Amino acid sequence: LWTPAQIIEDQIARVREQVGDRHVLLGLSGGVDSSVVAALLHKAIGDQLTCVFVDNGLLRKAEGDQVMETFARHMGVKVIRVDAEALFLGNLEGEADPELKRKIIGNTFIDVFDDEASKIDGVDFLAQGTIYPDVIESAAAKTGKAHVIKSHHNVGGLPETMKLKLVEPLRELFKDEVRKLGVELGLPYDMVYRHPFPGPGLGVRILGEVKKAYADILREADAIFIEELHRAGWYHKTSQAFAVFLPVKSVGVVGDARRYEWVIALRAVETIDFMTARWAHLPYELLETVSNRIINEITGVSRVTYDVSSKPPATIEWE
Ligand code: XMP
């Protein structure tokens, strides 16, 4: 009989046997998979685990603090937070091509992580949140943008350069099983059932060149959208929802003056497998509340649009 508690016991025993008294390094992203690995390994080997959390400046609002709060403060996990915003944004400067932006973000992540890892003595193992679909995906055709990035974070990439042995306790599990493990391990429900967030983060939700000012606006708009989805009971009825920053100026009138300001697009989809998706038929009242709040509360935005494109042909992300 399969129960989350049994899987956890089993994996704890396997990890202890594999690792012995050696030290393990884990790249913690705040996503479900790496979070569950962190909680599991902490339970299995406690202080022998060190997590590195890279803040790339492209995270959602308050995300970095939430990760530190949950793992470092509440659970007592050893987490090193690396503030690499300036480095990532510097490397991205002047680049508008989506795939090149992904490459830059992936490569910068590896550099930062490698650098941090080299400062920690006596690490023999690298833990990764690889889940079964990642294994399948890597074995299959090596095309597609999701694979390219996943390869930086999960299967392949890091270990060769770092000569570390891999610990991958979720390798045989599907996402829904990983979530159940997370809940059983005591992770917050909201963290475990959060919508997926792409590795390149806001980097692919700011169209074209990424700038800090754009990221700051987008973070606020996205937070308002997500907060209102929760409030209206719609968050868990959608599979993924987020705001997108459009670097075009559109006219708005305030008093007698015409102002030319940025546009925010809202995207919300329903999907089972993320290969096809339908735009979520959110209530007009909800969209109205979100739009009013974004325009009233965020300086520099005077227009909000809702994306009514299905996948295919439109992808879920805008880049
Ligand atoms: P698309 O935009 O291809 O997205 O319809 C399908 C799912 O994949 C996520 N996605 C990514 N995840 N790195 C990631 O880790 C990426 O470069 C990337 N691009 C898209 C997207 O958020 C959606 O869940």
C-alpha cells in the first residue's frame, strides 16, 4: 500500500544509507520539488544538509523572504541566501531575445551556484528535485525550451563540473505524489499547491529587455492578481495565473493630462498537462477588481488587458 508516510520513511532510510555521515548540497528554488527535497533531507540527515537559495532578482513579490522564513526560521534548515540580483540583471542588460535570456539566466545560475558550492568544505553529494516526468523528458527528444532550462536545474549540467554524487529522492514520483509528501512533511499548503513558476522567472514575463524598474512593477501587479484570485476562491480553479509586463506605452488620462504608461497583461489558464490549455473564464467582476487595483495602486501603469488565447497556438508564457 502506497502512503506518503511510507514513502518518506523509505526514502529517509535510502538517503541515510547513501549519504552516511557526508555532506549534501541542495539548490533550493522555492518551487515544490526542491522544497520537498529540502524538507525530506532535513528530516533524514539534519545538519548534513546545506541549501543554497539564489535570489536572481526575478522572483515574485516577497518570495525570497518566504523561502527563508519557512526553511531557515521555522524548520531550522541550513540555508545560504545569495543575493545575485545585480549580477543577473547586469548579465541580462541589452538582451531582448527570449531564448538567449533563458540561456543567460541558466548560465548565471550555474556560475553563482558553483561559486557558492566551492566555498563550502567537504560536500560530496548534490541533491536535486528531479521528478519522474523530468527523467522521461531528459531521456526523450532533447528539444524544447522547458527541457533546456530544466537541464540546468535538474538532470545533468551541474554534477559533471562539480564531481558530486547525486541524491534524487523524488526520481520515481509524479507531481501529485510529491505534493502529498510535502504536506506530510509539514510544508505549508500554500507552498505545496502553488502554481508552477518557470526557472527564468519574471525574466520571461517581461517582454524583451529585462530592467529592474519593470520587474518591480510586474512583481506588484502579479501580487495583486494572485491575492484577488485567492480572495475570490479562483486561485485553485486555475492551473497557472500571472501578470506579464508589456514594455509599450499606452495613453491614459488623469485629470486633464494625457499620460503614456506601461501595459500589464493578465494570464490565467486551466490545463491538465500544460501541453494544451484553455484561458480561464474568470468572472468579469474579479477582472474589474484586479484591473482597478493595478491601475490605482501602481505608478506607471494605466492599462490592463486579459489574455484570451488558448494553447495551442499561444503558449502559456508570453515568451
Ligand atoms: P509554455 O509557455 O511553453 O509553458 O506553454 C508550459 C509550462 O512550462 C513553463 N515554462 C518553463 N518552465 N523554464 C521552466 O522551468 C522555462 O524556460 C519555461 N518556459 C515555460 C510554463 O510556466 C508553463 O507552466
